Amino acid sequence: MDRIFIMGNGGSGKTWLAEQLADRLQIPAVHLDDLHWMPNFAGERPRDERDRLVAEAADNTSWVMEGICGSILRQVLPRATTLIWLDVSDSECISNLLQRGQTGGGTEVQFEELLEYTRGYRLRKNHMNSFGGHERFFEDHPFQMLRPSSRRILQLSWRRSELVSTIHPEADALSGMSATSGAKRPPSCGQHGVDGNLH
């Protein structure tokens, strides 16, 4: 019964990792952008509709979810057995986004908004969709937590099958990645247009 939540800045690798884990573990991948936004980013879903979709997804026995939206994370985190925070530098995230380009049918203007939102990840204060907000979620999570510090480390650990092993309690701690399990151990320590203070 793996219920894995992946959070981090835009361009940190959340979608890639969610798809890889879902395929390896044979569990559903849930992308919070798909629940928060209408198709092709045509606008935000009504709040009650979004919350209903999130609740239905979180109620499943196993899943891997990814996203930046802090209020949705707060809604599903009590169900998560593993929390992964991709704490990748802003410059690397921006570079990854520029290489990837716009996805999901969004416009050029929306892509520029995503880049600007990503640049502000460590600057936003008292905001759930930020470095500080994600750090608080990470510190408060009572179960297993992982914190890769770069996409290179993430991809290397994936090729070595270390990340999947680390998710399970019997595996050794992942080299090159911070891992904590349980609140008694100290922690080692997007997307566009979403206002974490409102959503």
C-alpha cells in the first residue's frame, strides 16, 4: 500500500518521477495540475469539484501524486506513506523548464508565468506553494521522507534502483539522498498561476 507524494518547484522532475514510480510499482499516477486546472489550462476548476477529485484520488489504496499546490498537499498528506521533496536549485529548475518547453496545451504567456512563478519559489513568504511551505510540510510529516538535492542524484538513484528500494522499510538508506522516517528523527533538511494563500 504505497501512497507517495512528490512535491517541489516547477521543473524539479516531479512529473517524470511520478510516472517512473507508477510504472515500476504498478500504481496510479495522479498529477495535481490535472485536478486543479481545466483541460488545456483553460481556467481553474471550481473549488468543490477540485476537492472532490482530489479526495477520490487520495482515497485509493495506492498511488503516487505530484504537484506544488500546498492546499491540495495539506488535503492528501494524512494519507501519504512517503513524502518526496525534490529540493532542486531554482537555476536547474528553470533550465529544465526551458529545455522541456510548454506542456499540456498551455499558451506561451502561461509558460512565461510558469517561469516567473518558478523563479519566486524561494522568495515567497507565508505561502504554501514555496520553499518555506514545502519545508514545513516535510518537517511535519510523520512517516518516510526523501529529499533529493538535484535531478542528477535523482536519475542516478533511479538507474541503480535505489529509490524504489528506499521507499520500503527494509531497504538501506539511499546514498546521496536525505532520508528520514518518523517524526522523532530530525529532517535533513508548479504550478503556474496558483496562489497558495487562496488555494
